[in-house]
Amino acid sequence: MLKTRLIPCLLMKNGLLVRSEQFSLHQIVGNPVHQVERFNTWAVDELVYLDITRQGEYDMRRDDHKIKDKKTLLEIIEEVSRTCFVPLTFGGGIRTIEDIRTRIAYGADKVAINTQAAAFPEFINEAARIFGSQAIVVSIDVRCHAAGAWEVFVHGGRQPTGLDVIEWAKEAERRGAGEVFLNSIDRDGKGCGYDLPLIEAVSRETTIPVIICGGVGRFEHLVDGVHAGASAVSAANIFHFTEHSTQHAKKVLAKAGVNVRLSAQFRTNSTSRRPGVSRSSTSKPNESRRPASESRCM
């Protein structure tokens, strides 16, 4: 029996990690490289980085820091991949096959494609043919309308497409996607739980793994997502607030009878995906922060 994966989703804007609420309110929470060092010791199964930068600048410093540390996106991917001991997915701003090629060359195991896939569905076919389905995740940002229908949104959740989410997920699978990543815009940052009917519907109509994100305010919400049919559960904000949060999440999942990997076995002298580049096993835990309170989603 396959184990359910726990996958922190890290949102990166202008080179810094941010917490998000409904894809619009963003608060800086840390450095993308330091955060992966923490997760290396916290029993995560994979990591997803989503770059939501619009300006094209990657400045890995806070406003209250005096020293500038500007980097390109590829440099950030390279630094993260040197430290990351679990499968790594990078998404955001992918428009061409060359974008995929460079991200993989710099250390990503998979890429998440969203806007380009919705605009040009054949992009999924081409990407899967060149890199293999296992490397292609189709990310789907979802809004639920009053009538109960789910619509695909693109460009960071700002632009509606008219696409039905279930039909789009089925098409993504037919075209070669290895996984779909469902992200609820309405529930993002609200802490009120996943959109369970959405998860049930997409999981029922597809055969590839479904990763879910958006709405987790307590670890029991992860259990609800698994029971609704998700192959992997993901969250963003909740993992920034508590020390060893992913280990606590795994314990809650296991106690509920979910088949998860409880202990992480990492190689301290591992080599990177690119020859000649070593990875560090250094861990820099951040201080605990208070999680967002659970609130209404709609």
C-alpha cells in the first residue's frame, strides 16, 4: 500500500518566503534556503516551491536587513537543491520547454506548470514526452462559485479561464501529467480546512495522484483530505508557525490510521543531483510562531 505523502508548500516572492491569504495578502516569513534546512530534519516526504514573483526580482533579504543578497531564480533553485534531501518541485513562471530544462538542470526533480498549460494544453504533452510524466505536475488554482461549480484560475489566481476543474484535471491526465496539485484560492490562508467535495470529485475522476493544498488550520484537516481521496496532503502557512510541525502532522495522520512514513532517513554525505555539487546537512530551526486562527472560508 502506497504511503500518503506530506508535502510542505513554500511560496516564494521576490526571493523570500511568504505566507498567503486568498492569493493576495503576502507576509514575509523567511529565507527559502534556511527553510529547507529545517525541513530536512522534520520528516517531510517532498517539498513544493511556488514562485509567485511578478516583478522578476529575487532579493533574499528582509527590509530590516542591511546587507543585500540578490540572486537569480536559478541560483535560488541551485542553493535549495544542494540542501534538500527529498524530491523537490518548482513551479511558477514556466512558459517554455527551456524553462523546464533549466529548472531540472539546476536541481528540481519535478516542475509544476499552471498558466501555460491552461493556455496551451499541448504544452503538457510536449513536456511529458521530453522529461517524462513523473517530472510534470499540473498545478490547478481553483475558485468555487456560488452555484457550486469549480473554475480554473490562472496568473496567480487573478484571471478566470472558464475551464471546469474536473474536466481540466482529466484532460491534464490524458495529456501526460504525472500528478495534479489542487490549490483552493477561496480557502488559502483561512485555516478552515480543505474543500473536501472538490477533492472527492477530482480524485474520483482521475487516476493519477492528487496533491491538495489550501485551508489547513490544524493537522486534523490533513486527515480529512486523505479521507476525501487525496494521494498527498500539502499546506503552507501552518508549517511556518510551529517547531517540528511536520513531525506533529505525521503523528496526527498516523493516529488516524493514515499510512505515512514516520521517521526520516537522510544521508548526511549525500551528493546533489548535479555531479560535483555537495549538499549540506545543516539545520537552522526557526522560532515558533502562532498559527492563523481557524475562520470561515466563504
